[in-house]
Amino acid sequence: MKKYLTYSQEVEQGMAEGKAIVALESTIISHGMPYPQNIEMARKVEQIIRDNGAVPATIAIMDGKIKIGLSNEELETLATSSNARKTSRRDLPYVVASKEIGATTVATTMICADLAGIQMFVTGGIGGVHRGAETTMDISADLEELASTNVAVVCAGAKSILDIGLTLEYLETKGVPVVGFQTEAFPAFYTATSPFKSNFRMDEEKDVAEMLSVKWELGLQGGAIIANPIPAEYSLDEEYMNGVIQSALQEAEANGIKGKDVTPFLLGKVKELTEGKSLESNIELVYNNAKVGAKIAVELNKLS
């Protein structure tokens, strides 16, 4: 296993010094945003994590290796590559073996973080149960990974293009705790609220770290979701966003878009219909998650 992992100098040094490490996915860079916003966002997220006392580890696959932390040049390669493969659990062995450039999804970032001994991961929003999944069976691999891999995920809830109610039901079945950070609501990515609630509300990073530590010390397999709502000033109106998403879903159906192509299409359509406001919200919620995730990682590191 170790022969497939390589570490950036910063991550290697951070680990040697016993610092808190925070994993970051790379699909948000390759498939989530256009260039140059993607590289600007990636660099700023890393800096926010450093500013809050932890070490960033952006994860991607290059040259047959799982990279735990990327150099500036590697980040640039990923941000400008037109053929980076969106890599979920099923794709990981192929992408490593074929030496393609792979951008890690939430599920794959969790796998790679766990292999590297990293317990904290910051992203935008998790995948989940897609609307209409009762006929399409379109359910994100993120949920199974959360059920089995010991990595906590700080996110702004689930993307509002999903069926949030069914996503939460699935997580409950799999025993995944959903913590609302300074909120009782379960946030819906672009909006700070949704009609659904988190399982527990926690207001301090230290308390979240203690819960995670207890969970894993008890041998309870799997991760946890730390649902951190988008800051109020960047939150889009819930009713307005529901209308936008409904319109984007109808267009996806009319164009026969299915499977893993659905999410990138919908996010692009939402950006177009909101005249770019959704992209700004997306960026700001990731920055907010990075700050909270780094602080929880530092507290968790004190306990280990």
C-alpha cells in the first residue's frame, strides 16, 4: 500500500512534527469550477487551513501515485488539465494503474486520507441520494464511504440538487452521525437552512473533536458529517434556489443526462441560472468549511 502513496514536503514535515493534517478533495478543482477561479480557490483554502493551525493535504492521483498534498506545479497541472478523470472508489485502481491524472471525489479522498492516517477532511458538500433514485438507483458512493471509513467530513450539508430527506435517511441507516455546527438545521449547500434537521447541534470545535474521539475509541466504524452552514451573507434564498434547481433538473432529464454526468451538468446550469451567484456562494462556503475543519483538526490532534 505504501508504495502507492507519496507526500508533499509540507505534509511530510507536518506529520513529522505531529501537526494536525486536513485532507482536501481535488474534484472541486478539476470539475467544480472554471480556471482560474479553481486554482485561486484551492490556494486560498490551503492558506486558511495553515492560518488556523493545521497543514493542508490536497489529494489527487498523478503518475501512478496517490499524492497526499500537492506542490504548486501539481495544483496548476490539475487546475488546467482537460482530461483529469473524476475518480470515485471504483475508479481508483484503474487510475493509479493507468497513470492517468485523477481528481478525487469525497469518497476517494476519504479512502486516501484514511490510508495516510488523516482523520479530518474539508469539502464543499457531500453527494447523496439523487432525486428519483427509487427508479434510477443513483446514490453517491460518498454515503457508503461515510458508513465505513474513519474520516470526519466538514461540509455545507448536501448539495441541494439531491433528495436531502432520503440522503439523511440513508445516513441514519448506516449509523453516520450528522452534527449541525452552530445550527440545528441541516444546511443545503447554497442555503444555510433546509426543511431537515441535523442529529445533534454542537457549537464548539472542541466538543466536535471529543465526540469524534469517543466514536473511534469505541470502535464504531465510519465517518461523521459536520454540517457547517454557508455564512448568512452568501446564503441564497431557499425558495429561489429550489426553483432554479427544479428548472435545471428538467433540462437534465430532457437532454437524457444520467449517472456521474448529472452533478457537473446541474452545477453548471445552476451557475448559469443564478448569473454566477452560486459560484461565489460555493467558493465562500468552502472557505468557511476550511476554517472550521482546521480548528476541529487541531482539537482532535490534542486528544490523540
